[in-house]
Amino acid sequence: MKLLVYGAGVCGSLFAARMHQAGHDVSLLARGQRLTALHRQGVRLAEENGPAVKRVPVPVIEHPDGGYDLITVFVRTHQVDTVPETLAGVPGDVLFLLNWAAGPETLGAVIGHQRVLLGFPTTGGTMDGDVVRYRRSNIITRRVAMPIGEPDGRTTPRLERIVETFRTAGINAKTEPRMNA
């Protein structure tokens, strides 16, 4: 799967690293100081308080550079407004993985409603300089699956394909028929 991860914060960086490690063709979109740090050092990951830092050489870009099978968007709510315009001419389904109560209509108005999928990341952590410090997995967090759904609640072949792709990369995901709610 050719994948663009839009947003290089904690969730986007962690997701991109995991998908890259699973062998997917991943690019991580970043800007500003984060872009500079990622070009210099790659994605750097560490468990919460652990001393070991792992470098994952995920390719980093500043602008989308072609068509993708899937574009995952990991940005904060106040950053969403610029995303659809950036992705308007970039082919691929767009999975918005964020806290967004405004509904899918505004997300699809520019890029096309048929391209939009909704989800919510179940990972977390903090930035420690340029290092993503993620929460260690435990029995409870392994049981909580990342919900992904079509805005209209249908379970479609593309949704099932995306969920299965995430699962094969070790990301616990599930189809969610009420994602818009």
C-alpha cells in the first residue's frame, strides 16, 4: 500500500514508523522545524520513560508528491482547515484520524465526499524534543481497537482492506459503523 501520513506529531510519526516497519511504501508529511529534524534524524521513538531511542528511516516530504492508496491525516483540530485544500488534487482515499465533531461534510467539500473516511487514533504519547515518547502497550491498550468507518456507516471493501492492512502492521483496528456519531 502506498501511504501518505499527513502530520508528523506523536500519532502520525508513530503510525508512519509502524507502517514503514511493516514494509509499506510510506511518506510522512511534515513542515517547519519538525521537517528539518526528520530529514536529519528520521523518526525517533522511545517508550515513555525508557532510555533507548530507536531511529526509523521513514521518508519525509513537505508536499504531497503523487497519488496514494491511502492518505491518513493526524493533525490537531485547529489545523484541519488547510488539509482539504492541500489534498484536493492528490489522488487517494483520505482517512481523517482526529477529534472532529463538525462531521464529514466539511472535510469532503473540497476533496470529494467519496474520498473521506473517519477514525480516531488510540495511541498517544508526548514529544520530548525530537523524540516521540509513546505509551507502552498493555493488556488494556491492546484490547482497544482504532475505530475506522465510512461516514454513512456502511462496511465497504475499501474499509475492510484498510482495517486489514493496519492489522497486518500490528495496529489494532476495527470497522465502526457509527463513526460519524
